[in-house]
Amino acid sequence: MRALTAEDEQAVERLTLRLLHDAYCDLAAVLRGAQPQAAAAILGVMEQRVTDVLTRICRQGLEGEASVAIAIAVGERIGEIMDQASGRSGQAALAA
């Protein structure tokens, strides 16, 4: 297998995020349809885990000097996915 260029690595990251986004949203939709209360609880726990990890990254500077900026950017991207998966969107998501 050949080594990946920086551009190839960006494509890998972009495609990985897209596939995980789609899978997470599909799974959440099925769960919300079958067991809405369980879905709300599970998705809430997952959101809390993300919050905890990003908070730890900020506090401990795990990503270097840009830890806070990185954590905020990651949180915004994941937040959009979680909002979509939870059925929240637009202004409703901002109020949640």
C-alpha cells in the first residue's frame, strides 16, 4: 500500500466523518422511532461523554496551545451531528 499524501489524509478524515455522521444519524433515527425515551437517554449520555472529553482537553491542554480552539471546533461539528441525530435543528437546537 502506498503512503498517503496530506491531501489523501484530508480526504480520509472528511470521508470518515461523513460516514460516521450518516451512521450515527441513521442509528439514532431507528432508536428514536422504536424507543423514544430510551433514545433520548442514550443520546443524552453520548452528548455528555463528548462534553466531558472536550472539557478535559481544554483543562489539560491535551492538544497543545490550541487545545481550547480545537475543542470548540470539534464541539461545534459534533454538536451539529448530534442535533441532527436527536431531531433538533436550526433555532430549536440553539435553544436546547
